[in-house]
Amino acid sequence: MTSHGLRAAALLVGISALAAQAFAQEPTTPPDPPKFPAQSQPVFVGISDIMEYRALPQYQEPDWVTEKFVKAGKLPPLSERLPKEPLVFKSGNMPDGVGVYGDVMRHVIGGRPEGWNYIAGQSQGWGGIDIGMMECLTRLGPLFEVKADELKPMPNLAKSWEWSKDGHQLIMHLVEGAKWSDGVPFTSEDVMFYWDDAVVDPNVSPLNGATPDTFGGKDTKLEALDKYTIRWTFKDAFPEQFLYQMAYGTFCPGPAHMLKPKHPKYNKDMTYDQFKNAFPPEYMNWPVMGAWVPVEYRPDDIIVLRRNPYYWKVDDKGNQLPYLNEVHYKLSTWADRDVQAVAGTGDFSNLEQPENYVESLKKAADPNAPARLAFGARTIGYTLYPNLSANGWGSPDKRAEAIRQLNRNLDFRKAITYALDRQRLGEALVKGPFTAIYPGGLYAGSAYYDKASTVYYPYSVETAKAELEKAGLKDTDGNGIVNFPADTPGVGGQDVQIVLLINGDYQTDKSLAEGIIAMMERIGLRVVLDVQNSNTDQALLQGGKFDWAVWRNSEELATALKFTERLAPIGPQSTWTRRAGTDGTLDLLPFEEDMVKTVNAFTASRDSNERKELMKKYQKLYTENLWGIGLTQYPGALIVNKRFANIPLGTPIFLFNWAEDSIIRERVYVPKDKQKDYELFAETLPGKPGDKGPMK
Ligand code: GLA
């Protein structure tokens, strides 16, 4: 090269460095999401319009239950099986009124059951199977149709409660005389077993992650005062927020009469592992408080549940619920759930994988389509979580430890977020107005969202590269991938390689991961995938075994009210992506300390303006510091076969819970003239726990 050429090159380099600086993107606020109005609106009501607890003059059940079971002496009469005051659903709030018995809801799920011991961490395969089997102290799903000024958790197994004068104690009254599906009374013993021997016992991790942190930490106490009364004691006064966590999935007791004899505290011959696995999926007629009991399981084929003859809810004419005699869960894939629901070979889907939207919309638009499809608000969102722990959580090796040190560096997290072209990430899932740019934190549609408090680092490869350099990363060997600085313990000079943990059960998770890999490659970060099924993915995530993880968020970012403890690491195990190491301590970054204070203040406050301000502060802390790196947020559509009645208008697939809870399935029915012949075990009821199949 001539000296002239050299000078020109030097000049060019100088200019491009300058230009890069000049064009360095400053953080801003996120663009408004494209308009996407929900396709139908709920009819807003108060909780007392939906339900009450009351004894009715008489009760009815399907004729065949009375004829074949009660009259044959196999089952006590209905009045003896119901509680003193059953939960009564008011027909005025039922979209189509009082129902009739019969038919089946045929679900399709992508998960697989590990066993029935939910309270020790076993998944039943998701897709609403556990939601339908379990009942919890309070209930949230139907709150999507409750007026904003009357918003509070609905009573359920706890039929009422009152606070002490000073607000530190909460007394709850359980439904009196309710029974498990095998006829054993449900009492405070079930509640206390769940609390003492699952939530508080550090050797037990209930599915959905309940720990003492969920309810205020180690200062919180729960006691039974008698068979139907329990008393909470809290550190803060009036922490009404915890009533939200007493719903699905963090306060749904299991049957103590089944589980206690297998728990190591009561049975010295059992290990915790044996306790967890004591009731495999082959175990039939598992006792539940929910509307349906599992009676048949064929691996990779189907789980069938029959009506619970002891179900403790009725309509206001005294008809025992549920109306549907049977529910099916075909064991397939989540994508197949959409296909089958639209085709009419399945009955229900939460359309949540945008890759299927166009095809499903096209099919559902046909007036003769068997299913109804309605989009709701943008409540589905995905986030990339960098593992911020430097406390040995998940036992990282040298490479993983070095990645975590990078993750803890804000410049590095900025590099990641600037490198993400969120517009393209969203469009790769589906074109059109569905997906919106999501910087992280509370969703744009959440009641607590504040755009001005939301920090968004717009897409800019140049700025991302500059941030990487600030983080000390350079491509020292010229292979296109940046290298760890020479003095990094154990991996000095090596290529930076990041392992991204994802749930392989969903195409959407895989599509997003592919996009991330390509976008990181552009700034010299090599990302490789760790694809797992949903059960393993969750175990690895909660065990801290990841560098980065892409995760479909739970309710806290849509509502701020449900799973509030997951908003920040307020305790050693309150979140799923940031937990204490083996020494039990969290090594919080300064901004995380602020997030924790903010969330705790939110939980302790009853002043709605103060709570709004606190959530603004939270949003700023989260998005400015990139606690999680938001990817995309979009709406989902509820697909339900047209033969079903009592599906509430405007039910979102996800808000305070999944639609399987929100539509109140125990009230759903099929009018006589539309009923089909889908029952596999017609005119049978669940058998004794452990029996092979239903009772004829
Ligand atoms: C899975 C599905 C959701 C919903 C839930 C219910 O996560 O993807 O649509 O059905 O199960 O738990």
C-alpha cells in the first residue's frame, strides 16, 4: 500500500470510529405497539355476581349416578357428599345459563405427565390438566371479567377471611364438609401438610415454585385453629397481595391422607425422591378436589378423567357440577393442539404460537368452521434471561462462570439488547400487527405499564459492538468471534461461547432462539443451543444450569399482582432465574437490591397511587439495567369448539391464569342437541385410589 493509501485508510478508520460514535444509539422509550383490538370484550361484573356459598333446598346429579351408584349402595346420597354450603355459581352470570349433563372436552397437550405429586414438583403435562384437578384457597382466572374497582382474589377453598385489627393476622375459613374425590374430608390438615411439609420443607419444591418467599418469607406463619379455620401471621400489616398467591399454582393443597404416609418426616423408610415419585402417572383414581379425576392413562396417547362425584360446587338450581362428564388430554404436541382445535378433532386451544396464526385464522374464518377463535390482548411475552448469579448457583464450570461475570456487566447486557432486531424477531414468527417490540419488564398492556418509565435500547449493531468493547471483549484471533480477555480464569483467550437454554416443546421458543443466534453472531458472540423438553427445561432453569435462557413469562409481567414474588429476587428462591447458591445467599447487584426494595414496598402498600409509582420505579430499574432482556410480546386467541356453551366473552388465553381456569370449565356444557358420543367411559365414576380404572 502506498503511503497515500495508508493515510487514507487511517483516515477512514478514524472517520468510521467517529461515525460509530456519532450514530451510537441512545436509550429511548419503546415504540407504541401496533393497534390490535381484542376481538371481544368481557361483560364486567363483581365477584358476588359470579358466585356465593349457600345451602340450597335440593340438589341434583346426573340420573345415572343416582340410579347406578347411589341406589346400588356404592356411593352416599348427593346431599351427604356436598359441603354444608356448597360454592354456588349464579346462573345470571353464566353466558348461556344453567346447563345440562353430558359430553366431553377433548384437550390436546404437548406435555407429558411425570406423576400426580404436584406439591412435590411433578408436572402432569400442563395444558389445563392440573388446573382441572386441583383447587386452591383462592381463585384468579375469572378475574379478567371483574370490574377494576372490585378487583381482588375470588374465594374458593377458603370461603371467607378477615384481617386482625393491626393487619398482621389473617383468619381464613375453609369450606365446611367438602370432600376429596374418594370421599375423605378436606380439612385444615391438608392445608397444613401442604404448608409445613411442602412449602416450608426445604427438601420439597412444589411445581410452580411456592416457597415461604411467595408469602412473605421466613417471618410468615401459618397455623390451623380448628378443622376449618387457619390463621396467617405476616410481618407487614395488611399484605393483601398474598391473597393472589394463595390461588393456582402456589396454594393448591394435595391430599394429605395419601401423601403424608409417603413423606420422609412421617415415614422414616422413605427418601424425598421416593416421596416425590410415589404416585407415577400409571396410578389411577388419584384423589382430587377438582372437577375431574384421572381414570385412564396410556403413555403418549391419552389421559382420561371422569366427573368427581364429591365435587363441592353447584349451580343455583342445585345441579352438582361439573356438567361435562369426562375430559380428555390427548398426548401430542402443542402445535397439534391448534391444528386439532381448528379442525374439530380437538375442542380447545390457547393459540399462542404465532407460527400457527395465519393458517388457524384462515380456517376459522369459514362460517362452517367447527371452532370459534377470538384474539385477546397482548399478554404473551418472551424474555432472554442472562444468568446473573456469581454465587455458585447451579455449579458453573470455568467457562460458565466467566459468562456469568460478563452477564453481570451492564455494558455486556447492553451489547446484547442493542444487537437484537426485535422487529425482525417478531416478524419471523408472524407478519402483521400481532407482535410488538418488547424491551422487558411489565407488558405494554398491563394496568401498571408506564411508557415513560420504560427504557428501550434501540437496535444498533454498531452500538452493540461498542458496548462489547467496553465490556473488554475483542476478537483477538480474527475468527469473527470475540475472545475472553487473557486473564480470565480458566478460559483466557478462548472464544466466548454462550449456551442458550430453551424449551423445545414449542416452535416459538426455537424460532426466537434461531433469531438470537444469528443476531449475536453479527456482533461476534457465539451462541449454542441447549434444547430440552418442558420438564427438564424447567428443572435446569430452576437449578441455575444455564448461561442464558429464553422463557415465556408467567403472570407477573402481565398483572404485577399474580406471582409478585417473581418480579425480583426478594428471597433465596422467589424467582426462577435468579436464586441463592448452596450457601443460601443471593449476591444481588446494586440495582437488584433496589428492585427488591421496590417490590417489597409494593407488596406492603395498600395505597393505589403509591403502588402505581412503585411499579413505575420497578419498570425503570428493570428495563434500564436489563434484568431480563425482553424479546417480543403478542396476543393469543382462544379456540373453543362451537358446541360448547357458557364460554365467557372476551376470555383471554392468559392473564391472571390460563384460559383453562378463566373459562370456569366446571360451568361449561354442551346443549343436548349438540352432544356427541365422545365419552370413553360412559356411566362410570372414578374408582378407589390405586384401582386400575373407573368404577362401573
Ligand atoms: C401450557 C400451554 C398453555 C396452557 C398451560 C396451562 O403451558 O402452553 O397454553 O395450556 O399449559 O397450564
